[in-house]
Amino acid sequence: MYVILEGVDTSGKSTQIDLLKQKYTDAVFTKEPGGTKLGFNIRKIILDGEISSIQAELFMFLADRAEHYEQIVKPNKNKLIFSDRGLISGIAYAKTNYEKFSFEELIKLNMIALDKDMPNLVVLLKIDKTHIEKRLNAKKHDNIEKRGIRYLLKVQENMIETLKKMKIKYIQIDASLKIEDIHNIIIKNIGNKYD
Amino acid sequence: MYVILEGVDTSGKSTQIDLLKQKYTDAVFTKEPGGTKLGFNIRKIILDGEISSIQAELFMFLADRAEHYEQIVKPNKNKLIFSDRGLISGIAYAKTNYEKFSFEELIKLNMIALDKDMPNLVVLLKIDKTHIEKRLNAKKHDNIEKRGIRYLLKVQENMIETLKKMKIKYIQIDASLKIEDIHNIIIKNIGNKYD
């Protein structure tokens, strides 16, 4: 079972992943981007700022996703896999950063990267403006502050739009709920099979 | 004017490019893959054999093509550009190596890489089995001998199939003609504008 946790920064994703690690000790925990040698090199190339083409950058992220699928997801599909981010973020960020790509186009490209093998469940932690502001003030988030709260909300909107357009089972959880309540909703949706 | 020269190894492509360099001294001569910093790094990653996913490799080649387009083709479109290989090879090799991709899919991906800005002319040097054998015997071609003549012919067949499926102006020249005759056919098709 392949579960992807999605949510913009401040949504509490990392906290939930820590709790899931304690609960499901046999599960595979992974994240995107990264996790493979190719992913490491791609990340380095992107951070070095050596790509001038928007399309080239998109293809590099897709290559990372494809390699992550091949090396980590595919061989562990009989296990419980939790991924910190995945194609939903990928599509939402690409759509937010570069309006020129359509959802349909981005979905098709990501289907190729995942060899049409979609996640069994996407858990989306949805946060509202007030809580983003509150959490940003409590913590220093350099990268996010540069781009602003409106940017985060736009990415989140595009995540929801992506999920609506795809035939993937997903749950949307209010990120302002108590940490334990969110955790319980997630494990309820994983089901007893992996208890 | 963006002209791509295509043809499998032994087709005489390099010889023709040398003649074109003498004729069109103001033209931009480029080649794929390579030609950009990203292309150099992508090539290195692929040659190092660190990619296990077929899709990831395809996306890496597409990233290289997109960057080559952005950095070399797009800023020089008012000039005469000759590229040693391009999307036609890209599609044909991908199709030959990985049957799972359809022509339609590969064409769409390459349209994204080139931002839908197709070459103005593709020159295909077509060679037959007898001439491939003859030229391979005359010269040592380690890489090709490994894969065989049948492989080269299949790639060539897929190049022709790609050109037929796309709306790109192309000329197909018999690679067994005299070097000078081939050269004259090419320059006749470039037109007087660049004489």
C-alpha cells in the first residue's frame, strides 16, 4: 500500500510522519525529491541553478520521480509505504510556478513517471490562512517568507484541484485539528490490514 | 532557420556537416545530446549508468533537449542553425530501445521539450543494408558492432516513421549517392536566402 502525505509547509506533515513512524515500525518511509542517487544528483543540479529552461527543470523533476518509483516504491508495494510528498506536490508546484502547463498535461507526464501505478491513498493536510500566519510567526521559515503566504495557499489550491482531477483515493484533513486527532484519522484510513 | 541532420551511424552525416561548415560560415553548428552545461552533466549521469528507470532516462534526454532548445536554438532562430541530430533521433532511439512508448506519446513529450517550435527542415540520410555493411567493414565501429546492423536499420525505420507522423518538412536522401551530390541536394533545399 502506497500512501503519500501532502501538504504545504506549516501544515504539520513532518509531525504526522514522526507519529506514523512510531506506529508502523515495519513500514517504508521515503520522500520526494531525493532518496536515490539520481535524485541526489538532480537536486544538486537544480539547486546549482544551471537550468535555464522551464521544461528542462520539469523533466528533471519527472526523472527524479520515475527513479524514486522504480527503486523505492515498486519493489516495496507489498509493504506499507509512506512518502513525504509525491506527484500531487509535483503537479501543484509546477502548475503554480509555470502557468503554461495545463493540469491535464502535468497529470499525463506524472502518469508516465509512475508507470501508471498510482498511490493507493493520498492524505492531504489542509491549512487555512490564519493558521499559516500563526505557525510562520512561531517559527523561522526563510524560504517560505520569501515567497509569501499567498504562494502557499495557491500551491494548496492546486493540490486540491489536482486530486479532484485524478482518480486517486484521497482524504483531506483540517490541519488545525489536534495532532492526535489528525493521526487517528490517518490510521483509520490506512485500515486494519497494517495494524 | 533550424535544420536538423539525421541519419544512423555510417550514413555520412559528419561528412556532410563538414561540407556545410565550409559553405555556410555564418551558420550556427550544434549537436544533440550536449552543447549545454546541463547537457554535459546529463550525459555524464547517463554514461555512469546510475539510472535504473527507463522513464527516468527518457526524461533526462528530454531535459537535455529542452535546455539545448532554450539556450542554443531559440536565441539563434534568425540565423541558420544546423544541428547534428535532434528530436527525430530522440524519438526513434527511444522507440527502438523501449517498445512500451508509443510514437504519439514520444512526439508529445518532444513537443513540450521544444516548446512546440519545430525545426524548419529535417535532412535524413537514408542508408541501405549493403552500404552499412560495406562502411562498417571499412572502419572500426565498436559501439555499433555490439548492437548490430539490424538495430541500425530498425532505428532508421523508426526515424522515417516519426517523420511521416509529424508535420515537419523533411527530405530523405539516398546515402549511397556521391558526397557532392548529397551536399548539393541539401543546399538546394536550404534555399537561396542563405546563399
